[in-house]
Amino acid sequence: MSQPSFNPNPRKPKARLAAGACDTHFHVFGPRERFPFAADRSYTPPADAPKETLFALHRHLGIERGVVVQSAVHQFDNSAAADLLAASRNYRGIALLPTSAPTAELKKLDAQGFRGVRFHYMSHLGKGDGIDAVLAMAKRLAEIGWHLQIHMDGPKIGELSASLAASPVPVVVDHMGRVDASRGLDSPEFKALLGLMKHKHVWVKVSGPERISKQATPWKDARPFQRKLVAEFGDRVVWGTDWPHPNLAVVPDDGDLVDALAEAAPTEAELKAVLVENPKRLYGF
């Protein structure tokens, strides 16, 4: 097994996080002896990223709660994520499922601690279910109090906005819509995201500055995007590390990611809203 896709020795953040701080976006990979990777996966992690390593990272960063997001590496077998949820009452999950998944399966996952379903609209992760099928499924999600999590890149925001605006359940947009920070705050993609955020059921993760940036750590060109979203939609913004950082050429330091958020949410009240109060409402802690 080769070098992992995460920094094994992240620095301690300068920011002090409030009690109950939540990382709402990370994955677990394997261990593959117990939880084999899907045969039709779109990528293969260079190393396992098990729950024990994740728990240690959270203790190091000062994070007390988390939301594990089912990885495309494991596809629709949510067992590795469920195993993490069984180990701690302070964690919730987001599943990967086909829109055809029976309601009985949703209820089983709900009992395990899952609170939503993620859908990808990213070319590198393969073609998934169409948005009309997703919205049809969302009617069933409403019955159990779940939400949709949408992973899309900048050009897709405008294309999907009308459909997402009509969702009967909350919609959480991953990683600031994967906009290109080098294009600035006036780019059509970011304007489309701001327009989508005007709908009160839409949330956004101000995670992924390292993914939208064209710069090295600490990704200063991404900060205005994080800051604007926190300032304008502070009650519907959450954050995550995106550990173990799959599909990145340069592995970020998780301590740097925490401090980047602290710059984007510079007041105690803003930072507490993003890390504690908003996740508590959205995920039911």
C-alpha cells in the first residue's frame, strides 16, 4: 500500500473551536479486508482511511461531531460508513443510493444514523441518476426527514438550479459548487450559486477551498467565496475537512483547512453557527 491521500501529522489549528464543533464532510475508505472497494469504482485510494484514523484526527483538531459521507469508492454499499456510525453517537451519515432504493432500505439506514443521500454530477465520478428521478425520490426522503446532498461543478449549477429550487426537501451543495476561484466573485457560476442560495431550503458547504483554488496553501483566492457565503447565508452554511482528500495532487493539512474557515467566519458567533448550531439543526444532533 502506498502513501495515504491524507497528511498523517496535521498541525494543530490556531483557531479554538467551540464545544460541539462538527466536521460535516469526510469519508472512510475500508479497511478493504472488511469493506472491499466497489468493482466499478471510479478511482482507487492509495491507502485505507479507516474510522480510527478519522476519530484521532477529530480529537487533534478539536472536533466533537461529524457527518460521514459515503464514498464513491464503496458505491452503494454503505457498510463502512455504517460501521463508523455504530462506533459513536456523535456522528451522522450521508448515503449513496440509487433513486430506486426501496423505502425499507431508507428506513434501515435512518435507524443507523444516516440523514440524507448524495448525488454526483461530476464527470470524473461517472454518470448517475438524472435530476428528475432524484426529485421523485426526494418525496420519499421527505417522509423520513432526510435531505439531498448535491456534488456538482460550477457549470452544472445553472443547469440544475431550477430543479433544485423545486426540491421538497433541503438541498446541501457540496464544496461551494466547485466554482473556479480564479474567475472571481462575479463569475456566472458563482452568481448562479448565490441565486440558488436565495431559496431558504438550500444550504452550502464552505468546504473545499483547496479544490476551487488555483493557489497553494492557504488558498487565499478561495477566501472571498467562503466569506461571502458565510456573511450572506450564515444560518445555512456548514463546513467539512473532506478528509482523506481524494483525487488531489497536493494533500492539504487539515489544520490549515480549519484556520481557513476561521478566517472566513471571523467572529465567534459566525464560527459557532457554521460549526455547531447549523449542523445541529440540519443533522439532528
